[in-house]
Amino acid sequence: MPTRYLRFTTGCVAGIDAGATEAILELLRRIHQRQRLTLLMVNHDIPSMRLCAEDMIWLHEGRVLQGPAQELLSRSRLEELLLLP
């Protein structure tokens, strides 16, 4: 059976308040769980990615990083990637 997926960008939550953003992300999680759809999201908002991403591909300064979102979005990894003090 071919993989079914739903693709969207940050435009679906840009400019709306945090409560509405969380509700949309929760709806997408439920769609993923119930319909078994793969969600492909292009997003620049790290907090929302922490809420909904399982695995991710991160493009950063010409590098491609791939792995579990929990690992790539950990505080120590973000500090390393973004060269934070």
C-alpha cells in the first residue's frame, strides 16, 4: 500500500495565537494517529516542532541533519547547532 501523507507549511499557523496554534497541531496529531497519515511539515517554529514531530530532517547552513526530533531539538543539540553560549 502506498504511503499516504499530508503536507503543509508554517503558513497554517502563522499569525494566530498560541491557543489556536496548539489546537491545530493537536488536530494534526489526531489525523496522523487515526488516519495513519505521514505528516510532512515545513516549519521554522521550534516549540511547535517539539509538540508534534517524531522524526525530522533539519536543513541548517548547508548541512542536512536527520534523526529523532527529541534528539535534534534537545537543549544541548540546539546550543551546538545554533552556536549558543
